[in-house]
Amino acid sequence: MAESLDAASEAAPELESHFGDLEQQTHAAQFGMWVFLATEVLFFGVLFTLYIAYRMTEGAAFRAGIQRTDLVLGTANTYILLTASLFVACAVGAIRESRSRLASHLLFGAAACGVLFVFLKLLEYLHHIEDGLLAGPYYASSLPTAGTRVFWSLYYLMTGLHLVHVSAGVVLLLWIWHRTRRGDFSARYHTPLELGGMYWHFVDIVWLFLWPMFYLMH
Amino acid sequence: MAKYLWTYAGLLALTTLTLLLSFAPLGGWEPIAAMSIAFLKAVLVILWFMHLIEQRSTNWIAFTVSLLLLACLIGFTSLDVGSRVRLVPPELGRSGGTAVRAPLDAAR
């Protein structure tokens, strides 16, 4: 038994000893990632619920708040994240065809898109601060009603939490890019690339909802 | 690779549609239209970019259960908030003491 396990791990060095074969290990990893993403759905979900509840009672304040966010930067960021997602999906497609060089280029492109997103988002925050919309006690004078203050608090909380996720995603993509360049992944084994890609797509999905909520629904 | 490009084209088209609809006079339907399109885009990403379409049913269950729980949370919270009334005293209320759904500031 021990000999057969040793033989299996030699044939596939990525295979952990408690899995029968690489296919079983990959399925377990994918299932674990979906469970993690399910917890992330609930994590963001409470904030979405809060937004909906306040939007129902403070609709006018929310519509006025949306008029003051930067539609151009928000929309540009939507297209940037979608493009980054395309790059990541194509990177998985490329590694499945054993084209690791192309995959590493695509991953780097996706990470660059992520950096651009973070830059534009921080630029937008800077504009808000200049407009007297800095969170907390600072915006009390420029936002006279409680409803508008709730809108801006939710805006900073939700887009800020998303920004943290994008930043973590960029770090993750760069790590996967490094490993792809090093030749760690092949058509047979590329689970970290696939799981990292799933995380990135999830971050993209969250933004697909934040964009209309904070930029369009006026 | 072609399937990823088609998915991307669909996502770009739906994003542009959402943007154009935001300028249309849809009134109360605007949030419903925008969030429905966002949901459709999320489905495209989950099925093709995240490859759920080619994976085992256990993975479907793990993720859809979380969406179901989220739908319960949003649904019941909306029912609660939507059916709530705040009694405004006659001397404060513009509506002369009747029960109104008042925003935060009316309570001050």
C-alpha cells in the first residue's frame, strides 16, 4: 500500500497523499473554493441588504448621492474589470492547451488591469475628498441630511471592501503569474491558477452589482 | 478560447445596454432593469469564465445555496422595511398625524 502511494506521488508530485488521484484532488479543491465564495456572497450580501433597506426609505437621498459619483471613472472601471476577467479566463484556456507562455502574459495583463482599477478608484476617492465628502464627521457640513450621509457611508464601506478584494486579487494574480512563468503549471495540473481565477471573477461579479447601485440608478 | 471571447462580447453588450438604459426615463423600473442585467452578467461569468457549467453538481449546490440564503435575507428584509410605518405626531407631521413611511430626517 505504502509503496503504491509512493509510486503515485512520484508520478504526480502535486498529489497529496490523502487523495486517490489528481482528478479527485482537483474536484475537492474546486468544491472548497465554491464554498469559500459562498461565504463571500453572504459577507457582501449583508451590505447589499443594508443598501436595499435604506434605498427603500431614503430613495431621494440615494438618487441625489448617485448624481455626485463619477460615472466616467466608474464605467471605465467596469470595462477594465471585465477585460481583466477575460484575460484570466483565457489564461486558464491557454494552460489547458499547455501554452504556459501565453497564460503568463495574460495573467500579467489581468494584474495590470487590476492595478489600473485600484488607481482609478483611489483617484475617485481623492475627488470626493476635494468635494468635501470625506467620511465620518468631515462630511457633516456638506451633507445636511441623514439619508445622504447613509448613502456615502455605504458607498465608502462597499466600494472600499471591494477595493481591498481587488488589491488582494492583484497580489494573487502576480503570485500565479510568477508560478506560471516558473513552469509550475501544465495542462494536467493547474489548480492554483484555476482557483485564483475563480476568486478574481467573483470580485468582478461584485463590481457588476456595485456599478449600477452607486453610479447608474438615479 | 472562442467561448471566452463570446462571453466577453455578451458582457460588453450588456454593460453598454445598462449604461444606455440609465439615461432612459424608466422611473421606478430603472433599479429593477439594472439589477436584472447585472444578474444576467453574473450568470455569464459564473457559467463560462468560472467554468461552473462543466463542473460537478456538488459545486452547483455549494454556490446556489448561498444565493438562495441571500435571496431570503434580502426578500424578508424588504418585506419588513416595505411594510413598516412610523407614527408622526400631529405637531411634527406634514400629513397631520397619519401613519406615513417617513425618511430618517422626518423623525427629527
